[in-house]
Amino acid sequence: MPNTQMGNIFPAMTATFFEQELTTRINKILREAHQDKSSCIKIINRKTDIKNTTIKRWYTGRNPPSSAHLLILALHY
């Protein structure tokens, strides 16, 4: 008898995993893009006009960017 049960195909951990993966990737991209520069957070701030404290959280891998900030980053990187 085939299993015809339809349910949530994504596990409950998907959102958490996605946020962690996004945080890790943004951190890596920003560090690679600014590896030779001394004031990376200030440079990113000048490019994107996003607050330094917000950028610092991404740069240190503490928080993922919001969807609006992610789009701004995508435009510049």
C-alpha cells in the first residue's frame, strides 16, 4: 500500500539550519572580500550605508542579515 500521507516535507530544523548556514556564508564572503584591509566594517558601511554594529554582527558570525540587508549586500558583493 503506497504512502499517500501529505505533510510538511521540510523538517522543523530547516529555518534554524538556514539561518546558521547563511550566517556562516556571509561571514566567509565578507572576510574573503576584505582580507587585506584593516577597517573592514567601516568599508562595508561606506559601501552599503548599513550601521556598523549590524555589520559587525555579520562579520563576527553572530547574526544573519535581514532579507533587506541581504539584498543590499548582494548588490555590492
